[in-house]
Amino acid sequence: MMDPVTLMLISTAPAVLKVADAVAQSMLLRARAELARAKAAPRAEDGKPAGGAQ
């Protein structure tokens, strides 16, 4: 028979995985949005970002 702490950890694993999945999905969506913004940013003729950004 397992001790109570092990049983508690095993029983909370699905909830922890759900939270980790939600965080990962959020980070993925944010990264995709940032990439889309970067691709859509206007570029000067020399290939550098417009507006004097480095």
C-alpha cells in the first residue's frame, strides 16, 4: 500500500497536467501572435525595421 503523500501526488497529476497544458497553449498563441506582428512590421528599403529601431 502507498503512503498518503504518494497517493495525493498521484491524484493531483491530472490537474497539474491540465494547468501545464493551458500555460503551454497560452505561450504558443502569444509566440505566434508576436511572430505575425514581426512579419507584418513595415520594413525600410535596406531591410531594417522602419522607425529607426535597431
